[in-house]
Amino acid sequence: MKKLVIANWKMNPLKGAEAEKMFIAINKTAESLKNVETVICPPLVYLQSLGQLVTKRSCVLGAQDAFWEHSGPYTGQVSPDMVFNTKARYVIVGHSERRAMGETDDMVNKKIKSILQFPLIPVVCVGETKRDDDMQYVKDVKHQIRESLHGLTHEQMMRVVIAYEPVWAIGSGAKRSCSPAECREMVQIIRQVLADALSNTEYVKQIPVIYGGSVDETNMRVFLDDGLVNGVLVGRASLDPKIFSKMLKIVDKKP
Ligand code: PGA
């Protein structure tokens, strides 16, 4: 399985021309890599123009969200059909910044089901807001996964990517990133929840579980090697094409 490196540009950059420059710069590295699938998730308004830069060997595009309905009176929303009609092939769902704005597991579940009606890959974000001593955080993450994937067929479940993103480790306010041991513990729990849902431990190996939260060029190799993840979801560090390209090269080199 190729390593998955997903750039979440969030609400950046301010201009479309800048987004194109960033995409082109990152792509110079991305298209030469053998072991990495690079996904760029820009703001929705840039998907169309960046789609024109997509080739067979280039970075792939992803959306940061999509609504569950096809079309209709839903002011401000964008449907998976519309996302698919740009060249995007991934959709981030349930990011903690959206959950903080009121997105529930039930809404995430509806979005995933809608996205899966297209040849799109949902990147389902889960993660606890804090770590406590009574292991409530483990229960919370298990609950998020079960609710988010509720009602999916086995075949549909095999098409998702799970992104473990502890909320306390995300963004400039984070005091520290997750340690590889903390990451590994949760990734094993996530794989177990998936194996239980699929009643199969072999299939689960094909579902990528990635980590996000203060990943940069200094710690990303450690997450892959010791955190047992299949890739990373990168916020801030993906906004600097030089740093992000360096990260891609690090991932491409097999240990
Ligand atoms: P960060 O963001 O890398 O800036 O911590 C990660 C994310 O929110 O996905």
C-alpha cells in the first residue's frame, strides 16, 4: 500500500493564483515519488482551477467537506456530485474544526454514505478532545467510529480512510503533538473496532489509518515507523511547499 499524505490547506491561501503556485511547487516533488499518494485539499473554490493541473502522475485533489444531499435548497452547501465533477477524488469528513461548529456523528455518517455513492474516498476524522486517566477518550473514539460508519456495507467500509486526529494535538494552540506510542495505541484500537465491524482481521489491513495533528518534517517519519500509521494528514506544514515537499521525500524513502 502506498503511503497517503494529505494536505489540509483549511481556509488558505487567500488567492487562487497563490493556490496554483503552491500546487505546482508541491507537484514537482510529488510526481517523482514512487511510494506516496499525495492529496491536496484546498478550499472548495479552488478545486476547479487546480483540477486543470491534475495529470495521471500529479497530486490528487480532495475537498475539505461535502454535504449529503445531491442538490436543492441548501444555501452554502456543496454536494459530493459537484465535488466529483471537479477532479477531486477524496473528501475529508468530520474534521474536528467542523465538529466544533456543530457537526455530529450522525451528520458525518450521512455525508460518508452520500460520498460513497461516487468514486470518492471519504477521509473520516476521529479523535478525542482530551486524554483522561479513566480511558474515557478510548470510549469516545470508538463511539465516533461506530456511529460514523454505522450502516455501511463491508464493501463500503473498505473504501474509507480513517484519520486519527487527537483534537488537543491540532493547530498552533497545541502544546505538543501526539507521541508515537500514544498514536500506536489508538491506531491499534481503531483497527480492532474496524476488524470487529468487518468480522475480519485480514480485510482491515487494507483500510488506511492515518495520523494528523502537528505533523511536520521533524516527526513524520516517526509516526510512520513507530506510530504504525499508513500516512499523515498535515495542516500548517502543508502550506509551505518547501517544507511539505521535504516531508513527501521523507515518506517516499522506505525505512
Ligand atoms: P495541523 O492540523 O497539522 O496544523 O496541526 C492538522 C489538521 O487539522 O488536520
